[in-house]
Amino acid sequence: MNDASPTPPVDPSPALTDVEIWPLTGLRVVCGDLELRAPDDRMLLDLARLAARGVHREDYMPFLVPWTRGTPTQVARSVMTYQWGLRQRTTPTDWAIELAVVRDGVPLGTQGFYAKDFLVTRTAETGSWLGLSHQHGGVGTRMRLMVLHLLFEGFDALHATSSAFVDNPGSAGVSRKIGYRENGVLHQAREGGPVDSQLFVLDRADWDARPDALRPDMRIEGLGPVREQLGMA
């Protein structure tokens, strides 16, 4: 009598790769020494530490939702919970995707793009933040150009929108430099008081007409699977 347990059958199918499971893990937008890529949890922890060290001066709030208020631990946890929540919203009809801005493996901030019914409107909004120590060095303009390259050249967008509080000239300056046009004013509440946001739009023709100085060499890696994930394939 043989008491040996039967050998379980071997599954002949290959293990799924990271990109097959979640194509955004393979997406890269590269421009010189900068890279946009989807952060894993290890990089999210580094982004949380970066935000905890400061994103803006204490007497100013550049965000409608004041997620940068609180202790360093509270700010760091806000980054983690927000980013985890975004992963649930990545569907063909509702995008809320934020990529880490990385130099030499070190995250400098995030560059996001957001859209509802993109396949119909071909329009996406962008938003971003950088750690204080990485601001005012030209990174903000380059990362915006990189995400616009992804939207217009990678995803066939027709319009990209952005906004900035009227007391945030740095963000508005990046938009104007690239060629966005003013597109109205939105009246909002910020930390209990009124504030106006300047709206901007960049059409495909504006993007194509930008000067040579705003045409750095850029490349996109891992685009095909992401297009399929977002319903464009």
C-alpha cells in the first residue's frame, strides 16, 4: 500500500508579469535625467517622506484640498492614503493617475493627469507638486512637457487643461510659457476664504506650435499595454 500523497498537477500556464497585471507599472516617460513612472509602495513611502519635509511655504496654500497641513506624519499618511485610493479609479472612463517624477532613482514629486470620458472628449487635466528642495530649477516646466508629450503623442489628446490660483504665479507661468491660453476664472473657497483660479487650455495646435526651446528629446516606454488598459487599443 502506497501512502504517499499524489503529486499536484503542474499549471502549464506562465506566471503573469507585473505589466500584464497592471500595465502602468511598465510606463516610463523619459527626458534627459528625468523620468515619469508609476510609483510602487516603496516609492510612495519616499514621496510621503518628501512631502512631509515641505511642499510650499507655511503662509501659503496652493491646493484646494489642504493635504499639506498637519504634522509631518499626518502629511505623509495623507500622501499614502490618497495614492492608494487613486489606483481604484483607473478605468477607461475615469482616470486619476499620478506618476512619480524621478531623477537617479530619487522621487522629486508627482505629475498627474485626470480625465472623465477621455475617449469622447480627448481632454485631460494635469496637476503636480514638487518637494521644496526641488523647486525653481526648471523641473516644473520639464515635467509638464513630459506629461503633455504623453497625452498628445501617446494618447492622442486634443486638449489639455490646467488651473492655478491667481496668487500662484509660478504654476501659471509654466502654463503661459508652454503656450496655454487663458480659459476663464473659477471662483472657489480655500481654507474658509474666497479665491479665484485662472483656468488654462492647451489645444493640439498650440502644442504643435510650441517653440523649439520647448521641444526636448523625450521618449515613452511601455505605452501599448497602458493604452489597452485605458481603453484606447
